[in-house]
Amino acid sequence: MRALSYLGFRKLRFVHAGVWYTWPTPDLLTLSSLTGNRGTPQEHAPPWDLLVGSLMKNAPPSYECPFCRIAETLPSPTPEAAVVLVDADVFALVPTHHYAGIKGNCLVLPRGHYENVLDIPDNLGSEFFRATRRLAHAMRNAFRCEGISTRQHNGPAGDQDVWHFHLHVFPRYSNDGLHAGQKVPYTNEERIELAASLRVALR
């Protein structure tokens, strides 16, 4: 997709994989350049997922993805990675922070790089659900938690801060204050210990 420019035009026109697409917009965006294809533009209505997926990219060109670095080590990650679960297409780990003092939270991630929910292939949905369900059982067994919560963020406005899709899974307790809780870093020792407890509970 070519560079976006200024306000005031009613059609968004762009090139993707050699095909020209035009999409009506509510005076939001237009393209400053369509260089690279000198033929006559043909009108096509792009699929919605192609249009939105093309627009919602936030990782810089030189982005070094921390989750991809861990994925490259699978199935034998370092202990410091605090990996809990490894499947063919997804894996889970204890992240670097916890919230509101609720420890034992995990991230479920694709082993391939997908920036956000708009990129995820449909066939990974069942893999994420299965991994989340397994973690929920493990958290119940390991931490005796009363409930489980999940959340997932996309784009800066959606509070995403790592440009690799990830699903949060939290052990929950009555009146635990998760949603208003402070984000606090784990020590490496805490992460390694929690990951070991969850791996045992997953067996």
C-alpha cells in the first residue's frame, strides 16, 4: 500500500499485490502516491479485512520482535523466557509484568509473526482457544484461583505495546482489583518459578 497523505478526499485508492483498489471514505484519507503501477486504475472494492489490515500497522520497518526471538528458540527455550506451553502453532509464557499483584498471568502467542487480530489466520483460532483452556485449568490447579479472565489489545488506541499478537490470560480472585491495578515487573526468579509451576500443572 502506498503512503497516506492529507484530509478532504472521498475515495481511498491503493495498490495491493498488483491490484488497484478504491474504497469510499468519510473525508478521512487519500493517497499521496500511486507510483509503481503506471497502468490505468481499475475500480475494485477491497475485502474489508484487506483494507483495515493494510491500515493498522504500527511496527516500524526495523522492528525487532521480542516474541519472535523466543519463538525461534522453540521447542527448547531458555529458562529466562518462562515458556509454559509449546504447541505446533502457538505457545504461552509468563510475561515480564503482572497487574494488581495478581501473579501467574500468561500470554498466548502465535509462533509465526502476526501484528494484531486483523492479521491472524482463521485456522489459528481453535489453537488459541485450546491453549487458553489448558492454561485456565493449569492456573486453577496451580494457584487455586476462583476465576479466569482474558483480554487482548490491538493498536495504540487499543493499548497494544508489543507488535506481535498476544492474548492475556489472568488467574482471578474475588475483589482482586485487576482492572485498576498497577503494572509491576516480575523478577526473573519469579517468572521462572511461576512458569515451572504451570508446566507441572499442565502435565
